Amino acid sequence: MTRMTVCAVACVFLLATSGAAAGQGPTPGLDDGTALLVECGSALRAADGGAVLEENPVERGVHMGQCLGLVSAVWHTHKLMVDAFESRQAFCPTAILSAGQMARLVHAYLTVHPDELDRWDTQLILEAYADAYPCRTP
């Protein structure tokens, strides 16, 4: 697809979903900070050889995949929006991070901000990155 086609598809999607999304918040325990904290906690425990809290391995795999997928998707979508569409930078990384490092950063942010866990998971991820990698203002 060309850049113009991608932009057109994105605009149509945003217009089609903007009314529903504006009035709807995250589903508790599904796409909010509480769910993300559980999911990233699973990923970090697995990486560190910690205790398995999930009753079945499929659930643990889903949690790990959800966390690692979301944290890297937000990071890379931000980079795409800045590089390809000249969007304003929300955060200014000083290093290249692995998905595991991103998960640690996000998990730490969520742990420090428990009062914000009722918000969208993707918004919290972006805020965690902005907190860790603020852009310098001239």
C-alpha cells in the first residue's frame, strides 16, 4: 500500500470508530491498566524465572503475548507516526529497547501509579514512555 492509501484507511477507521470510542472507556480487566499490570507481571515473572500464578499455561502465554505485543506496538507506532507522518513526538528515546525492557519500564510505571489503572492500557504505555524519555523543549 502507498503512504496515501495507509493514511486514507487510517482516517476512515478513525472516523468510523470515533463516536463509539469517545463515549466508551476501557473494559475493566481487559484493556485497562489493571489488566496490563497483570499481563506484564506474567511476562516479567517468566523472564526472571519467578512463580507461575496462572492456573494454565495458555493463560500465561496470552498474558505474556498481550504485554509484549502492546508495549512494542505502542513504541513502534509512535516511531512510525513521527518518521512517516511528521507527528509530534510524545517521547524521545535515548536507546533502543527490547520488548522485555519496554515491559519492565511500563510495569514499573504502573506500579508507581496505581491510581491510574482504570485508564486505557495503550495510553498508560505511552505515558510510561514519555515519563522515562521526555523530550527536551528548546
